[in-house]
Amino acid sequence: EDQVTQSPEALRLQEGESSSLNCSYTVSGLRGLFWYRQDPGKGPEFLFTLYSAGEEKEKERLKATLTKKESFLHITAPKPEDSATYLCAVQAKTGGFKTIFGAGTRLFVKA
Amino acid sequence: SAVISQKPSRDICQRGTSLTIQCQVDSQVTMMFWYRQQPGQSLTLIATANQGSEATYESGFVIDKFPISRPNLTFSTLTVSNMSPEDSSIYLCSAMTGRTGELFFGEGSRLTVL
């Protein structure tokens, strides 16, 4: 069964304190791994897609990396506006574009 | 990308009644999905809304409880039937453009059943 596990559940950082969020996955043939950001009361917002091990994507203070078993979302010098829940999700090649989401990591960045 | 509008944004309903949530996309999309997100939890896929045919439901979700329509490429509805307090949740419409896999989401419909 396809599965996504994220850790930690919550992360509290000081502004400027870099860290990483982890996403472990098991899937029967990865089509793509996705990162989303979700603010309270909003729907998730797409950040990145990673398709194969070794791939990296960057956007402002965020960098996503992928191995055969996990993905990391690195946050460099975070700011309070980076506070949100970050969701990892996967699609299997045989899943008909069905997207399975992890439980998310709630990030709090304090000024 | 796609901009997705959902309505209602929130509602309070009585046990035993039904509510229909509408989802409108500003452009033609290849696929549309309905998710449920219970407070403090992640997203659970209810079904894939198929244009002009019956939706494809995930395990634990049935058509009698969650009938879905998708009459064209930009519009879908989800009905939550015979509601109970356990149906209190946020219901999210999402869409995929092209075949790269990323999803765009509406703001969600927060449903409270008393």
C-alpha cells in the first residue's frame, strides 16, 4: 500500500535558524513526489514536483531533494511568513494520478 | 495553473439533511478530485470526478453517501447526504491541468453538522 510519513509533526524555529523536514514514502513505482504549503483556513498550495532520485528543486528559501526512499524540504534562514503546514504527497505510476498525502509538518517561525 | 472557486465556504447543517458543494475552475482541466480534511489532519481522497460518467470512489467512500457530478471540464459538485456529526470536516475540490501531476485546490468548504 502506498504510504507517506512526515516528520517531525511540528517544528519550532527562530527566524534565521535553518532546518529540514522529512518525508518518507513507499510507493509501487513513483510517478512524482510533491510538496505543498497549507496556511490555516486555505487549501494547499503547490510548491515542487520531484520525479527521480537525485533531483533537486529550489524556490526562495526552500529546497526540495529526493532519494529512493525519502524527500527533504530544506528551509534556509526562515522568516515568520514561512510559518505554515508543509505537506508531502506521492503519485504512483499505476495510480491513475491519485495523490496520497502525508500528515504534514506544522512549522512555526518566531521573529 | 488554475483558480478554483468553491461554495459554500462554510455551512452549519442539521443531522439528516444533505448539502451540495459546488466547485468551479477558471480553465479546462484534465482531472478533478474531492478531498476531505478533518481538523488537524491531512487530506483523504474521497473520489475522482469523471466528466460525464460516474465518479471513482476510494475505499471507505460510497456513491450513496457522497454523490458527485462533473457535467463538463470546469465544474463539479459533491453532495454530502444524510449528514451526521461525523461528517463535520473541510471538503476540498482540486484539479490537475495537463499530466504533470500537481494539484490546485479551492479554499475548501467547512461543514459543521449539529
